Amino acid sequence: MKTHRCDVDLEVRYAETDQMGVVHHAAYLVWFEVARTRLCAQAGRPYASIERAGHFLVVSGVDVTYREGARYGDVVRVTSWVDWVASRAMQFGYQIRRDARLLADGHTRHVWVDQSTGRHCRMPADLAAPFLAFAEQTELSRRGRER
Amino acid sequence: MKTHRCDVDLEVRYAETDQMGVVHHAAYLVWFEVARTRLCAQAGRPYASIERAGHFLVVSGVDVTYREGARYGDVVRVTSWVDWVASRAMQFGYQIRRDARLLADGHTRHVWVDQSTGRHCRMPADLAAPFLAFAEQTELSRRGRER
Amino acid sequence: MKTHRCDVDLEVRYAETDQMGVVHHAAYLVWFEVARTRLCAQAGRPYASIERAGHFLVVSGVDVTYREGARYGDVVRVTSWVDWVASRAMQFGYQIRRDARLLADGHTRHVWVDQSTGRHCRMPADLAAPFLAFAEQTELSRRGRER
Amino acid sequence: MKTHRCDVDLEVRYAETDQMGVVHHAAYLVWFEVARTRLCAQAGRPYASIERAGHFLVVSGVDVTYREGARYGDVVRVTSWVDWVASRAMQFGYQIRRDARLLADGHTRHVWVDQSTGRHCRMPADLAAPFLAFAEQTELSRRGRER
């Protein structure tokens, strides 16, 4: 976890549960996405404006570890941060808690895509400084080549 | 229900259930959509190709009556047809059954939108003949003005 | 619309959009549900506790009119109220706005089910007073027999 | 990938797309689940019957690598198999293809839960033989202790 992180509190929605009586595991990826949206806004660029400016931040990988189920009626806190940032890729980290209990944690990896060409590209220039700061890096890491 | 109709059999997905132990009511709209896709294909134009050609068939209204819950493990049959077709709008009808039991029925209303302008427009010309035939109409109805 | 109503502000989630670039029409039913949850809490019984006490408030019908699309980046306000309440059924009403624009409105109808028998039943006694007040009724309406 | 595997062909649903014009990354977990359901059926126990008999096969971890987007109009083939099986845990593997193109691959890890106690438990006895055969193991692996 990094020093700069972002907390979003979400009320569990009934539609997010399944017949096991807990939140369906795919919903956690949606929660991660809500938190990621918030981190981009904190970096000075709401993700909606990133797309309008011609880029997509495409998900290239995810991993989640589920420790305990969230339930309808719970308010969960999604904490997210930037794990690392490379010129063409980056990783976010996440923890989901209900009060002090860790319910799940995970990561999402991303690549940048230029909407006009549909091809991988470099991160929008103005995002480099804030994301480097969030990731506690002084320069872009070398992981850019991984998808 | 009209003579020309289309049946799609769907296995209930676990993710479609909620903690009541039955399929969440919003999932039925997704099933209606799967059936509608099939009807468009039967009219000679898969909906994906309708969009690629520059139109959207936008949902302007829905109604659903839920009679009995579908459950994980069920295979449901979604029957759909064209209720009526106007120059700028149309309505589809649906029934969802498990064997002989009617689980739900409903309708979706739609308007055509031109992607280049973002405005309402007339139905693509080549769809008029098949949709009129499906709706058992000899001419376009006057309901085009409703959203 | 009734005097007693409840507003919930929701940030549109990326996962709620579809390739039309607007929120998928099924997501509105999920938003209605979030608002309904809030109204039940205002009536003194969070819906989670209603279920734990042995009842389900099952959706028996919905209708939605879609006027304009919600988009990722929008914050929408879901306003809900109790339209009418009968001994065994009730209806909620909803409007969804982005600032002053009405994006959609609709209704959901419900019946009460006793979890122990799986059969329709009367509303939990302690909810009658607050729901009657919300609906501006002095007594339960006669609509109880509709599903 | 193991010799025993199961293929499920799925038509992409419109609701599964997002405004990037491709299938939302969370939908792949739902597709994995559809495939897993089929593998359980091939092991002689449809998952619905496993739950009715008092067990849950809870997801404890997932990882997915996304290589190329699936699109509305595509039919994707989800191939799944049993990676390994332990006394109290197991892992499934998945690949998603459109024709010869690999779109995504991943894994889900699971633990068994006894519905009556809500606690982790051993795999239902009658599933051991078929799952061992699917996993090409002669005995249960030692990974049972991982969540």
C-alpha cells in the first residue's frame, strides 16, 4: 500500500448479491473501478475527461483474493493506490474492508490505448507527474512492455 | 403474441441470482435484449451490423410483469416478437417460460437514433419490410411520435 | 410524486455503460432498488432487517420511461416515493435527474412473501403506519390482489 | 490446460459491453462461472444440486489476463478445466477464444463451505474421483490449506 491512497465508501446493492447470500465476486471488479475513477480525479484528470481527450486506460490483468464475503446492508470501504507506473502501463492496488475486517484485496494492470489508432501508446503526458508521485517513484518503471 | 416469433433458450447464470435465491429482476431486461438481437438477425440485419451502419435502436420504455422466479439450474425460454412498428419507433413483446410455466412477460419500446447527429430518425429502410411482416402490419403505424 | 420522498445521489459507474456510450437501461432498475432501500430505512426498517425478520418484498412489476441517457462522469439523483400501499402489495415511484433534466421515471410493484412458506402474505405490521404516511393514505388501498 | 476440458460457446450480450465498445472485464468472471457450472455437471453433479445438498464452492481468488477485447456480435468459446484439486480447495483454469484468437485466460480458486456451519470443509466425497480424474492427479494435492 502506498501513502497516497483514496477511500471510497460504498453501500452494498441488493443486485450485487447472489444466492449464496453474499456479494458476487465479479462485483468487486466494479468496486475497484469506482475507486480507480476517484484516483484519476485526484491526479487531476477525471477518467471521463481522459477518454474524451482520446485515450483509453484498458484493463490488461486483474487478480483478487477474497477473504470474507460482503453482505447487503454492509458499507464497504474500497482503498486504492497506484502500485507502479511505467511509460505504457501501470498497476493499481486495492483493499476492501468492512470496518477493520479485510474482505478482499487485489490489483488491476492497465495499458494505454490511443483511440484514434486502437493501438497501445504512452501515458498522457500530464498524468506522469501525479501518478509518479502517487506511486512514490522518481522515474517511470521498466514494466511498460508487459500487457 | 404474433405468429412470427423467436425462441431463445438460456441457462440461468449464477451471477444472475440474488440473495432471494431467484434471478434478479433486472436480468430479465438483459434476456429480452438477447432475444431482440435474435429477431433483428431474423429480419436480415444482426443488430451489430445495424450499429456499424450508423443507427442505434434506443430503448425508450420497458414494462415487465414478474409471475414466478427463475432459478439457477433452470433453462428458460425467451419468446419475442414485434408488437408494432412505426416509422420512428417500435415495440417488441416478450414471454419467459420454464417448460409450460409463464415466469414473466413484458415489452420494450424503442426509437431510432442517427449516430452522426445523435437525433431521432426513421428506421433503416431495409428493415421496414421484414419488421412490418413480423408485426403483421401492412403499413407503418402512427405511434412514431411517442418516445 | 408524493411529499415524502427520498433522494439518493449516485455517481455513474463505468461498468454501467454500454457500447452506445450511455448507461444500459437495466442499470436503472438497480438504481431504483438503491433508492427503495433508502425509503425502507426511512420507514424505520432497513430492508436487510426486513429479510432477516422473515419477509421478502418481491418485485412483481416494473415500468420505466427513458427520456435521456445518463453518462459516465454524471452524478444522477434518484428520487423515490411510495405511490400506494395495500395490505399485500405496494408501488414505489421514481424519477432520475441530472441537475434539472429528467432522464427517466418509472414504478415498481411489489408483493410480500413469507420466507417460511414461500407464499404471499400481508405487509409486516410495523411498516403499515410509516408506509401509509409516505403514501398519504389513511387506510390500505384495495389493490392488494394484483400481483 | 488438461486433457479433460469443457467448451461453452457464448454469444456476447449487449449488456456486457461498456462504452469502450468491448466487453467489460468483469463479465469474463461470469463467463468463467458458466463454464465451471458445466464442468461440475460433467463431474456428475450439477452445481445447483451441490448447493441443494448443503455445500457452497466459494471463490477465494481469481486472476485474469486480458489480451484482446470481445465484442458484441462475437461468439466466444470458453474452455475450462480443473487445474488441481486438494481436499478443501481447488483451482479451475480458463481460456476464452474467438475462433483461433486467445482473448483472455485466467484461473479461479475455491474453497468448500458447509452451509449448515458456514465453515470451510472437505469436498463432497462423490466429487473427489471425477475431479481427480479431470485434474490428472492420483491423489489430492497439498494445497488445501490455502484459502
